[in-house]
Amino acid sequence: MNRLNTNNVIEPIVKDFDYQMQIPFLLYRNSKSKIFGIWFFNREECVHITYLIETVMESLKDKSNEKTKKQENGVDIFSLLSKAQEDFNKTPTKQDSVPPAFSTPRDCTSKSVMDFFAKASTKSTQKPIPMMSGGDGENVLQRLMSNPAHTVEHIEKQQRSITPQEQVGCTDFEPNSTP
């Protein structure tokens, strides 16, 4: 602020900016509640700068009043978006446009291996597999599937009983502790 100084101080004039003119000083408090004073050598410059600050402060008040009026009279963006979503959900989808010959059947099979084997074992118990000609008259696959010792669950139980498991309790576990 010194005319001979190369560093200028820039202070934003915002809604919380307070000022007071006491010639030859212009005192102000910024938004961080720090109080500063500017000394003017020329009295007219002090009055002129104070007048400029007053006009800027009035324009800030006018703009804030216009914004509040627009918000009161305007439409809420959230209500517009929610109404658009409701309208979209109410409109029926056009599934008749795809010819039935080209429609793909839904794949009802599960993606997990466990469900796959469970479905296979229930299908084998519901439908008897026709016997193949030869040997002892029974299909080898049917014998394996009918024996409960060959199910995935049974094999996993056997592996768990053979493999030692670490007992980890929730209260005993401390992530950064050293033994």
C-alpha cells in the first residue's frame, strides 16, 4: 500500500468486510477478523476509496438479495430430477419390438460352483439316468453321484478335518502387535 513498496496487499471485499473512515485513516476488518488501517496522505483519496468500498458493498448486498429471491421463486433442481426419474419409471418399456424368434432364453444357471453341483445332485436324484449297456449294468457316473461320500460338501469336510485350522478370535487379534 506504500507507493514506494513493490509488494501490494490485496484484500478481498466480501460480505463480512467491515470498514470505518476516520480521516486520514481507513480502518477495516477482513473476513479473518483481523483489523488493519490505511493512512492516506491526501484527504480526498481517503474519501474516494471509502466511497468505492461503499459502492462495492452495496452491489454485494444487491446480488445476495437477488440470489435469495431467485432461490425462493426458482425451482429446486432436486425436485426436477426426482420428478424426471418418476416419469421415466412410469413409462412402459418396449419389449415387444424384439421378435420372439430372436429373443435369447434367460440363463438361470448360477455362477458359483457350489450351486452348480447342488443343482446337478438334485437333478440326478429326481431323474434316473438311463443305464448303459455293458459291465455290471450301472452307469459309473450315476454311482459316483448317488454316493454321498463323493459330494463337494463331503470332500470339503474331509479336507477341513485333515488340514489344521488356526483358531483366530475377534478379541485376540491385534493388527500391529508383535509376539
